Amino acid sequence: MSDHPLIQTFMTHRMTDDAVRALATGREEETAQVLDAVRRSHAAAPGTLQHVLIYGPRGFGKSFLTRLVQIRAGDLDTESAPLRFVLLPEEQKNVTRNPHALLAYIAHKLADLRTGEDGSWTESMFQWPDPAKEAAHWNEAANTLEAELDRSFPGGQGLAVVAIENFDFLLSSLFKEEIAEQRLRGWLDRPGNRVMVLATATGTVDMDYDRPLFQAFQSIRLRPWTPEDCIAYFDRHRRSHGKPPLDDDRRAKARAIADFIGGNPRLAQLLADVLDTQDALSVAQTMTALADKLADYYRRRIDDLPPLAQGLLDALIRGGEPTSQTDLAARVGADGQNAIARIMQDLQRTDIIRGYDEPGGRSVLYQVTDRVFVHFYRLRQGNQSAQDSPLTTILDFLRAFYSRTEQRDQALAYLDQGRPAEARVFADLAAEGGGDGDSPYRTDWAGRLERLESVRPGCLPLPVAEIVARMDACPETAYGLGGADGDPLVRAIIQAQALARMGMAEEADRTLTRALAETANDKTAEALLALERTFLLVDELDRIQEAVTCLRRIGPDVFNDWPPTARTEGLTDLAWSLGALGEHDAAIATGRKAAALAEKTNDIRGQARALLLVAFSLGELGDHQEVLATGREAAALAEKANDIRGQAMALGLVAFSLRQRGDHQEAIAIGREAAALAAQAGAVDEQADALRLVVFSLRDTEQREDAAATALESAELAFSADKAFTAMWSVSIVLESAAETPCPQAIALFGRWMDLCHTQPDANTADWRIALAGLFAAAARARAWESLDALLHDRREAFANAKPLYFFGQEIGRAIAATGRDEGRAMGFASAAGILPRLAAFGADMPYPPAGFNSWISNVVAGLAGACRDPGLLRDVAGLLTTDLAPEAPAQAILLRALADVDAAEKPERILARLDPDVATWIRRVRGLPDPTPRAAKKRSRKR
Amino acid sequence: MLELFYGGPVSGNQRFARPALEADMMRKMSETNGLSLFGLRRIGKSTLRLHAQETLARTEGHTVVFVDAQGINSIDQFLFAILRGIPKESIPGKMLDLLSGNPALPETLRNALKGLVSKGTETQDLISGYWPLISSEIADALARDRSPKTLIVDEFSFLIRNMAQAEPATAAARVNALLASMRQWRENGLRMLLTGSIGLTGLVRQYKFDREHLNDLQAFTVPELTEEEARAFVTQATHEPSNGSWTAEHTSAFLSACGAFYPCFLVKGLQALDRAAPPPPDTLEALFRRQVRADLHDLFINQFDKTLGRYRETDRAHADSVLLPILRAVLDTPDGRPEPVLEPSPPYDTVDIRTALTMLREDGFLDRDMGANDDRVWRPASRLTTLWWKQSNLGARG
């Protein structure tokens, strides 16, 4: 233990007054409440006194607070109204089985205070109990105590404050019989009382209605320390040890400690020195040592719980935290959440667990408050991973204690020390919220290794399949496969791959950059590294411009000396990279070169891949005619090579170009074929992409219902595969379709999108906030009010907390128009009547409405005006535009009514001519009418 | 200023005065043999009792004997407690002196009384065997001395339950004897105020004791504070410490968050906040939810469930055929239920229904007042009852 930075636990009873004052932290409110009760009792004595009960879990500073009150209460002691503070020892073994002995003990302690002697030590010795005489003994002891109070307070005035710790324990042992507890209650409430009891307890004392002590005390519940309290304590502790106060960095770490220990003051005290430690293993060892040191304490905390509470706690830790009560009930096979609710409440009351609102959700999630306790529990209950890697059970702590940079540094340090498990822990922490599990940089790595081996035979330490398998299984151990003395090129490529997979792409890039700098005149090595780095930059780091610069190092000629397959692949990679970088002409030329070379070597698959890249770049350049030929050729070759995914991608390009050319029916057919092939290949992204292409053409040809159904199919695919980015595109087109034709499923889909964004909140995930107006448009078109209201209500927090994005509302107006067009004016009106007040209420509820929302009504009106040719509907909707919705609504109503008049008129210009010029101009813009030609001014003939 | 105190009976500046209620109680005390004051715990019964005790003691020539029955489980202890409570200088005190020297009394009893008078100590010799003699001596002494006297027994139902549990086999005989004696004393001029937090009628029924001996006591209850009273309570407790910074808006927010207007709810809420620097009114709801209602509401509401469970345990048929229908009849009626609350249905008669109503009143479910036509109207005893009823699903619609 001495190796670990633990300080000794203190006995508050033995601490000097100065030490107590110096370390007093974060209990100002509670101290004031107790002192106020002491003051009131002091003033009232003899009389009705305020007894106080301090509740708090073990380690929350109950004893410390008692000592502090003892010191501060001394200020009230005066000659005319003395105040005696009797601090009983933490345990009272001498009074066991004899309730009256407690009163006798208090009397002896008071006598000691009066005489300065230590008579209570022998006089309060245990006496053999005689239950039959307990009633009389109790009265006698009460009388004796009164007599001692008379001696202690000869002037008549005076108060004795008796501090009794672990009062719950005393109650359950000494006053177990109800009649004994009744006597105690009677004694506490007796007239002319001069003894105030200040008790502390972990378990309940006065909460049982059927027990005599029910609500007999002013109870004060100690709350956990806040992070600020912890910081204040650490500073005081450091000052007392001659150390400087915490700097900003250490303050952040202090907060991590505060979170980890759940604000438990005793643990804060024990972990104060961890702040000066950087080494994570040392921290972990400290935690383990701490768990050992606190074993008794934790065991008691568990033992304090009733059996069912112990069971639920066990299931919470074993089954994973945080979790909701409903899930926990299901986990333990209880009959619903109600069955465990009361026990969970008790666990919360004792601060063993804490609940917090699920971010973006409706549930309350629960987890164990003190994470050291969880660490202890896992170690003691035989959790294998806790025993194998000391860091795994303190992840929460490491996550908050170390900054991202520190986490990466720790990971690299552990990799270099050959401690892959620890490195992985830190790498995972550093990578949280980021990383892409199936980027081409990772999925195509085997191919690139094959090429490496063919270009530099024998350079790999193991067969490609084995390297890849090891990398897939455990990148942190594969990290060292390149060996210290192996080919630096190979070592760098393997290390970079491992680092990227561990979520440390920046470190991977530094590794490759360093290796590139050391390639000197080895052009092949340079090309291989540059290609590797390009993939890394594009796929993992999204740093396109740097990739361009890197790629400039490679000329196509570099590949000339490579074996044919490797050369084809090199050129194909180059073409892909150039295409990804937007250099399409160069990509087409390089791709064609690769295709020709593949054809020459009968590498059909390689030829297909190269042509696919050519077709892509052709499409980007708008040469759709050429795409059709090249894409179809690529598809045919892929089919021949049994590369179904490649075939699907090629046909997808063809479908895209067909639509661009207006060949919608063929685009729909080819798109569906591409989707089917992608499904066959298990390529969800490609399948969803192809279906979206089909949707576009269906909408272009006004096959709205089919479009909506296909869009839904595409979205379902994305959700089933948890692909947030693909889901974004798919839901967007669902919403677009849903503004045109009723598609109530779009509302629920939007909710699922919100959930998916919540679970994948990385930078690449498309944000639902961009499509808010689409949601309202879909609701308006389907008149799906219940679904919309439920969504807005259920996710009101997510909406309220969303950072504002723009809100463009014209699609809502178009949806109203589409409803009128397809279902008649009455339904169009119903659509407007339903959506307008909801929009107004939504804006009113949002603390930060999105940009553009302040003009939502004019946007909706503009959308409606542009799409609606029914003057009656325009007038009806105008009637809805009142100031209840927005101050500018009546002005918008004027516009719609004027537009209706113009639309209904046989000679619109006549109406327009009589309108307010601004209104007329608006209508001309909406309807695309030319501005009136100014009449030429007549020349006046000057009279002579 | 109202000094806040939580946990026991209060007086002086710790007590919130309820003049009408107090006057009503004192009037009924003077017009009857005495009152029974039973109801939920922590609703102010003991404070009202203490007020009566102090008021009567201030009345010239009036002797008040107070007994806290907590911890007493035998007639002996009860008798000693009564004798200890008699002021020495009072006429009954002098009578006690005479009794202890009365050669007509058995020696055991005289020694017991002597010990108590001279040294304040209790003998361990059992004297309950002489109970009829003692009781009639006391009755005779009371008949001789017509000075006004009141015996106040707090937690009287604890005494009855303690006796029932201490020696179950003979409990009925002993308790019935005690109750009969006490009735005789009352008839001979000893006015009584019996209070307790367990309904005495239910308890007597549970243990099958003789309820006849309690019929002459008039039932009295402590109602919840009215909103106006609660407002005055909060104002008195906050005005001075806050130096005026506690506003009417604070009081309104406090009361709307409070849930029940019993003093314990108000005091607990006020003690949880800093009255010198009141928090914003809109934070009071959270404070009550976290620190007051979280504990107290659950405790009281659970208690109603538990009491109902006890009724059923004692007599399932009675609970289901009389008690629950009464609760439904009253608690499902928003404006209260005039008598008759329930028509008798064999085998239960109107006496059973009246007894059941008294049980429900003493256990804090229902209370009764006079309606516009001087008829008796039964209502929920407090908001807590209403809240419990809603949650219990026992109502007609439940």
C-alpha cells in the first residue's frame, strides 16, 4: 500500500479543532441548519427542543459535520446559559441490551464534562440486562440524568447537546422493542427538556409510520459534494501539505475524480494525491488499493441494504449501466417497473444509485453513483475483465481524467511498452464518437497488402491473410507485426493501419508521413506509402487537399516496373484517388490506362473496376452519353467476373445518367436492377442509393405513390443497417415525396432519424434539423396530426435543445396546395388549418428558433401561392391567417386574397393595375407575369 | 414571529394559534366528560393537547394530570404515571398523601404509594391485583373532592396496544377493567382528554375489547389548516427572518407546492430553505418535490394502505361490506356525503356503520362537519386522503 498515493483515513473524533476548521468543505448549508437548531434549542431550554438527525451514506462526512457543530456550538456557551456538547463515541458497545444505559451513559459523560474526570469509562460499564425491570430502570436513569442536568446547569438555564452517531444501528439493536422506542420518544418529547439529540444515521430512523420515532427529528440529508466542493477540498488539502493550488489542468482532473466518486467526501480525501499522477496504471493500482482499503466500508454499504436491493444492485452492475427501471425489471424477471420502483427509490435515497434523464429520450437511466464501488464490486464478484486489465473497470474515470490528447499519448506509450490491452483501452477512449468501421482504407487493405507483396516479394512478415486476420481481431497486438528490424515501409503501413483502427488516425498519418520522409530515392516505396496515405487522408481524415498534395508525388510511370496486376491496381487506385479529388480528366485517362492494361492481362475484374471509375468521372463531367456506354461495359465485365457489387455500382451510374438524359422509364428499370444486385451483394449503401435514383425518376414522372413507397424502402434499408448518413438522404427524399402524396409513415421515420443521429452523433452524420420543414410538410400533406403531435411532445427536449439551423417553409405551402389539388379544397383547407397553429406553437416553444423561422408564415404563403391555382382555397387559407399565428399574418392574408382575385379574373392585368404596387409585384413574381410596360410620356406641346 | 420546530408538540412562539379550533375544543371539554382526540401522526394533535393542558392549568383551582403513555404496558405503570403526575401541592396530591397512610388499604399498596410520595420511586410489587379496590378508592376520592380536575393521556392507544401485546391471554380482562375504571372516574368528575395516533375504536375492535366504556367521550379531530391559515402560518414564519424579502408570491408558490396543509408539511418545507435569503418562488416546487413530498407523501399514503390492510386482516367481511362502501360513498362524492352515508345491510346495522365511521375518522380517512341544514356531512379528512384515494384505484371507477 505504501507504494500507492493513498493518505490515511482520519478519525474525526481525534482531529484537532484547527484541523477540522481548515478542512471543512461544502457543508455550509447543512452546518447552518444544525447550528440554527442548536440555537433554537438553547434558547428554548428547558422546554421543547429541536432534535436533529443527519442522514448520509457512509463516507459523506456525518462525523466531520458533528465535530464541526461541536466546535461552532461552543460560541453559544455562556455563563448564564451554558451549553455542553456530549460527543458519544462512534460505537456504544457498553450499553448493549440496556436501553436505560444510554441515558445513564449521557449522565456520566455530562458529569465528566462538569468535573473534568473520566468517570464514565468505568461507571458506564455493561450491566447484565433485566427486561422485567427495564421500565423502572428507564425512569430511574431519566431521573438520574435530570439530577445531573441540575448539577451541570445550577442556574436553571442550559442545554446539553448529545451527539449520537450510527443512531440507526443503535435503534435497531438497543431500541428494537417497540416499547423501548416509545420510552425514548417520550423522553425526547418530555416537558422541560434540556437534552437535545443530534444523531447521525445511514439507514432510516424516523421514516416508519408505525414506529414511535416517526418524524421525531428535523432531518438533514447530506448531499454529495459538487465538483466545486471537491476542488475546494483538494486545494485545502494541498495547502495543508505545502503544495500550490490546483492549476487548470488539475482542476479538470479534479472534476473527473468528483464525477467518478459520486461526490463522496471520504473518497475525495483518499484520492487527493492521484491528481499528481500521470501514469494510468498507477491510477488503476491506486483504485484497486482503494477498493481493498475500503472493502469493509463497501461491504457495510452493501450489508446495509435489504436483500432485494442488493439483488437489484448486482443486476445493475452485472447487466450493464446505465439502464432504465423498465429494462432492469425485465433483466431480473420482475413483474414490471412497478415491482422494483420502491426499492430503486430506496437505493437512490441512500445515494447508491443516481438517475438522470436519458439524453434525447424519455426514460430515466440509473447508474451506481460511486464508481470506485463498482470497481470494488467487479473485483470482488469475480469479473474476469476487471481482473485481467485493471483499466477496464475505471473507464469512466480515465475518460474524464485524461484529455483526448493525453489518451492518445497514453495509448502510444502503452503500444511502445508492449502493453496492447492498456493501449486499446486508451485508444478506444480517444476514438469515442468518431472513427469509421468500414472505410475503404480498412476494407481494401488486404488488396493493397497483396500488391505490396507482389511489388516487394518477401517484404511481409506473415501471409497477407494472417496479417489481415490479426489486424481484424486485435489491431493493438497487430501494431507490432512489422517488427523493430523489419522493412520500415511495411512497419509503417501496418502500424498506421493499426492506429487508424484504434481510432488514432492522426497518429497513423504521422507514422506514414514520417516513413515517407525517410524513403529517400525509393520511388516504389514512396508510391506505395503515398497511395496508402491518400486512402487514409480521404477515408479517415477527410483532408482532401492534403491528399491531392500527397498524390502529386506519384506519376503513372512509377508503376511501369510493377507486376501487371499490381500495376493495374496501382493505376486504378490512382484513378480512384484522382476522381475522389475531383480531377476527373486525369482520373479518366488513368482509369482507361488501367482498363487497357487489365484487358491485356485478362484481368476482367480489374478492367471492370477501372471502367467503373472512368464512368463515374464521366458522369461528374456531365458526359452522360459516354457514361451509358462505359457504365454498361463495366457492368457487363463485372458480371462476367462475378463482381456483383461492382455490377450494381456500374448500373447505378447508368441509371443516374439515364435520368439526367430524361429517359425515366429506363432509369427506373435499371435503377431497380442495380438495387436488386446490390441487395444480392449485401451492399446496403449501394442498394439504398439505387432506390433513391428510382425515386427521382418516379417523381419526375409524377408516379408519386410509387415514389413514396420506394423512398420508404430505401430508408428502411438505411435504418436496418444503422447507417445514419444513408438514412439522411433516404429520409430526405421520403419527406420530399411525403409533401406530394400522403405518407404518414414519414413522421415516425423522422423520429427514428432523430434517434439514429443521437446514437451516432459524429461529424459525418447528417442532422435531422435540416429537414424540420419537410417534417411539417409531410404532416400537412397526410394530415397526420396525432403522429406529429406525439413526435413533437415525445421529443420536446430534443427540439428545445437543438441548436438552430435554418427553416425553409415553402414546402409546407406546397404540401397544402398538393392536398387541395389531389383531394379537393376542403382537404386543402383542413391541411392548412391543422399545420398553421402547430407551426406557431412550435416556434413559441423553441428557445432558439432556427434561422428563417421568424418568416415561416411568409415562406408557407409563398409556397402555397406558387403551387396553388385554386382561388377558393387561397381565400380560405387567407381566412386562417390571423395575428394568433404571427403578427405579420394579416399582411400575408392580403397577398393571398389579392392573388386569388387575380387568378379568378378573366383579365388579371386589370386587377393587378388596381392593386397596391408592392402586392402586384409580389403576384407578378409568383405567377411569372411580366412587369407592366411603362407608358411613354406624351410630349407636351408647348403653347406658344 | 413563529419559531419553527419539527418533531413534537409545541407551545409559545413555536405554536401557530388556531383560536376557533382551540376555543371549540375547550368548550367541548367543559361540556362533556371529556374528548377523544385520535388521528394521523404529525398533524398537530399533541400541540392542541398541550395547549389545552396549559390553558386548563392556568385556570385557578384546576388540577391537570398529564400522562405520556408511551412505554407503558401495564396498569401498574399507568397508575404510577398518574400518581407521579399529580402536583404535590394540589388537593389530589394531599389526597394521595392520605391514601398512602390509609390503614384500610393493603400494606403492599400503601408501601407502593409511600415509595412514590416520599422518594418518587416505583415499587416493583404488582398491585394490579388490587385494582378494583384502588379504582374504587380513587372514584370515592374523586366524588368527595369536587374541585375541577382533568386527566390528559397522550398516546392512550399505545397504552392499550402495549397492554394487549404484553400479556395477550389476560389482556381483555385487564384492559376492560381499566376502561371501566376510567369511565367511572369520569362519571365522578375527572374530565379526560385521551389522545393518540392509532384510532382507538379500530384498536378496541381489533382486540375485541369492550367499547361501551368509551361511549361517553366525544370525538374531536384536528383538521388540516385552511388555505388562509396556512398562508398566515407561512407569513408568520418568514416575514421577520427574511426581512421582508419573502413575498406573497413566495407564499403562493410555497402553498401550491406543499401538497397538504398540515403544520408538519409547512415546517418541513420552511426548514429546508434559507428563510433569510429566500430562493426564487419558481424553485419551491422542486424543493418540495425533492425534500418534503418525496418523504412525507409516500409515508402517509402508504399508511392509509396499511391501515386498510389491518382492517381487512381483522375482519375481511366487515372491511369489504362496510368500511370500503363507506369510503366509496364519501370519497367518490366531491362535495361530501350527508348522513346517512350508507344504508345498513344485514348482518350489519346502523351501529356498525356508526362505529365504522368513527374508526375511519380516528384513522384519518374521513372527517365530519355540519352541513347547511345542520345535517352531518362526511368528507375526506385531508388532501392526503383524496390523493391516496385517487392512487388506490379503490373508487367506484377504479
